[in-house]
Amino acid sequence: PHWLEPQNVQNRVYIYQHQLHVIPLVHDVMNAKRKSIELVRTASIATLADTKIQRCIQTKLAQIAQNVLSVNPGSINHHSMM
């Protein structure tokens, strides 16, 4: 959102269940990490970032993954168990 700036971002932006969440300014969470996490996890307020933002992030992550695989094709099985 346009109001999100470095001075107010602390404890306000989270990735939860593969999606970006932003806690609105009306909630004082600057020094309350537990409160922030609870707000995101309980869905008591709308924290899910806009669909356009979600798509942008997913596209960028897919591009990064594709670049990693093109540089190191064997990396996809790096953590798999044989």
C-alpha cells in the first residue's frame, strides 16, 4: 500500500500460508510481534495483500526459480531423499 514505508513496516508485513499479509496502520503493532502474528493468523482483520501484489510476487519468485534451475539444473533435487 502507498502508506507502507520503512518507518512503519516493523511487525506489519508477513508471509503466511504462501501469501503476503500487511497489517493496517490502525493497529499499533510496532513493538508487538505476537499481536501482529495473531492478527494475521486469526483473520480477524483483512490483512491479505491485494491480488495484483500477490501475482507480482509469485511471478518474480517463479522467475528466480527458473534462473536458479537454468544455472544449476541439479538444484531441484538438492534436498530430496534417495
